[in-house]
Amino acid sequence: MLPPQSVLEHMNPFEHPFAQWLEQLEHFGRLPAADRQAVLDLPHRLRRLDAGAYLVREGDIPRHCAVLAKGYAFRQKLTGSGARQIMAVCIPGDAVDLQNMFLDVSDHSVQLLTQASVADIPREALQQLVRNRPAVGTAVIAVTLVESSILREWVVNVGRRDSRARIAHILCEFAVRLETRGMIHDGGFELPMTQEQLADATGLTSVHVNRVLKSLEVDGLISRRRRYIHFDNWRALQDVGDFSRRYLHVEDHDIIDEAS
Amino acid sequence: MLPPQSVLEHMNPFEHPFAQWLEQLEHFGRLPAADRQAVLDLPHRLRRLDAGAYLVREGDIPRHCAVLAKGYAFRQKLTGSGARQIMAVCIPGDAVDLQNMFLDVSDHSVQLLTQASVADIPREALQQLVRNRPAVGTAVIAVTLVESSILREWVVNVGRRDSRARIAHILCEFAVRLETRGMIHDGGFELPMTQEQLADATGLTSVHVNRVLKSLEVDGLISRRRRYIHFDNWRALQDVGDFSRRYLHVEDHDIIDEAS
DNA sequence: CGTTTAATTGAAAGCAGTCAAACTATGTGG
DNA sequence: CCACATAGTTTGACTGCTTTCAATTAAACG
């Protein structure tokens, strides 16, 4: 095996395209140095793509797996009547198609929300990594299971919460997830979605999303400057959104500093 | 390793509590005989439980993983206002808490839909199996990914389809999934849920589910005798439900014989 | 600056929910 | 075997949250 490399210990998370992804893989336990190195050594091609670009299309038979080094993406499906549903939002450091690593034909599309830099890893390389390094394999499973947990919560969100709670909930979810990537600044974050996309993620219409956002703002729960969302009353927003972070499987500490 | 055992090749699927689960694990490729044996040799305790029993409760820190040898179960969550959402229905042969194998605290509850026999496997035994046998590990990942795909489709169902399509869709899904377990008889199946549970799975109310079922029946798409659902017009029901089996990642062949 | 995309607001319509009651099946105990 | 209790299904009338439709304003972009 490779010797441990101290340079990896405290590297700049923006140096390597897999840095944030690796951090995510290690969320449930540090990987052996050789495994970390193996992840970083994965062969890949880095691409810079514009917002709206497709990373995967439903029906595709993909030959590589994409890791979001920078930028945002979302998973979506279209219904027969042309309506769109967004089922997940991928944030920097997420692997976008682990799905397609072991399943042959993609069951949904993935589209970029913003300009992004994406690292494509050959399917086989990733499969071998997971097979040959059990610690990486279980880390991949764990990350996949957290993604499933988020999906379950989304089913609850669109199935059983009213519009106000849905929007509040998704904002809370973004906040907590982004915090794990160090992307909360000044008590808020830059929401990389239009209100129409927010509507497609919550099973509402863009018109109604607009009304709900306004009402949350009027009630003093959030404030907005363009796409930037600030949490004026983080506690109350969680209450309105019926939000509990348990399903995200992250450490339990409050992250929003309302003073800022 | 253990020698291959020809007795496994064509065993009665009802002999061993893991038989159907193993079949599911082998859906994407035959496992080496030693791996199959290792699955079947997993230590476990078999329990017979009544409908309504909890296999896991949200917040639990489970020490074992349950496999449904017989019977049905469902995953659920309660919202703060007391509403229930069902996020998945587990059918015979499904492993119920792979989630809890690698995540510490359960993010949802699992409850039995019917009387069932359940095999509890110690968490550690399963973890070791996955780590020591890469082929089993990838099979577990693949099965987990199919479950995720079903979850995504449920988000679409609840988020973007009207009540009629939702009910039609979930009926189609059950039909195809049950067929993979050989549980379609006479062109229909025994639906092991009350209309209220069906409502909680589709984000509707039981009153409205009742109306929709009736309308599907009046339109000649299905017929019902108690909980038994018969498909009178399988093709049309799929159209109404906007159903495509792609997301289930099963073989593509039509399974409903309407003549019966 | 014109053009395009996104956000905002108002008025009206509709799908599904709520409330309430009746009906059916099943099971229990006398 | 029947009276009664319980759980689930069915139906009707009414309400309401969101959608739909339409128009206006604001922001982003070349």
C-alpha cells in the first residue's frame, strides 16, 4: 500500500476536485490513509459546464460517474403531462451518479443549477475502488443511505405538509446541508434556484412559492436580497417547517448565528 | 471458502427465510456459491409478529437488521401535526433496515402491515459480510439504489400527479414488484393495506382514495373483491397512472394476464 | 437601452380536504 | 345464534388551499 501522506491531512479543500467529496465520505469515520489516497487518485476528467447542462439524462447508459467539485445540480423527472419534479439538490462535494455506477440505465435526469466544475470518473474505476477497499465501500453505502433518508423526508414534505411548511422545511434543509460544507455566511446562504425550481422541488407552483416566501418574510422568519436568504428567526422557521435535523444524520449543533 | 453446494441451486424459495432476499440480491448478477452460502449462513433469529408491530421506531438505535421472510411492512414518519406519511412498502424478501446497518439512529419507523415472519440479523454480522465479500457488498448497494429510485418516483407521484394518477401509479408499482416475487395471481393481487394506509402512502385522505378507487372501477380499469385488486385493463391503468417500469429496474415483460 | 428571464400581484376556478353520517364486514361474548 | 362492538368502507354537502390565468414590475444580459 501507499505510505501515509501528511500533505493530505490538512489540505486546502479547494485544491483537489475530490476534496469535499472525500470529506463527505469520511463523515462517518476516518478512512485509512491508503484509502484516502486511492479516492484522490481516481482517474477523472475535469469539466467546466454552464447552468442548465445535463450531467445525466433519464434513459442514458452512463459510462462514468460525476462528482460535483464546484457548483450545484438537481435530480429531476418529467411526468407524462409535462410537469417537472425535482427530487434532490446536489451541493458541492456530492457524487451525482452513484446510482448509475451499479444500475445500467439511468432512471432520472441530473441538470446543473449553476455553472459548475464536474469530475467524471470512469464507472469501472469506481466499481473497483468500492470492491477492493471495503472501508470506501461502506462509506459509499453510508452516504447513499443518507441520501435515501433525505428522499424519504422529501416524500413527507410534499405528501403531508402545507405550502408554508414545505418551503420553510426545504430552506432549513439547505441551511444545514450547506453548513456541513462551510457554505453558510452571515447567517444565511445564496439559494441557487429560481422560484420555479423551488416550486418543482416542493410540488407547488412558482406563483404560490412566491406568496409563501413573501409571507415568511413578512412574518420575520427570513429576509431576502435577491437569491440570498437570511435567517431572521432560525428557531421559528424550523418550527414552521416541522424541521428536525435527525434525517440528515449530521452532528447536532446549531449553526445559524442570527446576530449577523 | 466453502465448497459449492448444489442443494442451493434449485432450492424451494420458501424453505429458507433468506431465500427470497437472496434472490433479490442476485437480481443483478449471480453471486459466487460461497457468497450465497455466506448469506444463507448469516446468524439470525426468526420471529412471528402480528400486524401493526413495529420493526423499528424513529429514534431507535437498532442492533440488528430485519429481513421480511413473509408478510408486508411499511416505512412511515409522522409530522409535527400528527399526519402520517408512508414512504415505502416492503414486500416479502425485502431487507427492512439496511439503513440502520451503517447509520446509528433510525430516521423513520417501520411497521408491519400484516402478520409476518421476520429474521433479525445482528448488525455486525451483516457489516462483516458486506466488507468481506465484495460481491455481496455491491449487490447490497444495487438493491439500495433501486430502493432510492423507487423513493424518487414516490416524490414525483406525490408532488406532481393528481389523485387519480397517484392511485393508479401505486397500484401498478405494487403489481410489478409483486410479480418479481411471484405474487400475482389471476391477473391481480391481494392489496395488504387499508384505504387509509393507501392514503398515507399517496398524500391523500382516505375519503378521497375511496372515491378514486371507485372511479377507477367504474371506468373499467380495475375491479375489487374486498382487498383483492384485479386489473381489468392493465394498459389503460398504466396510462392513467403515468406508469413506466423503468424506475423499478426489472426485466421488461408484461405480467398481467387480463384474460383471467 | 432593448430583450429576455424571473419575480410579483390580483382575481377566479377547481381539486382535494373536512365534517358527518350511514353502511358493511368481522369478530366477540352471552 | 343473535346482540353488540369495532374497524373499515362508502357517500354527501360544504369549505378551502392551491392552482390557473393574466398582467405588471423588476432584474439580468448582450
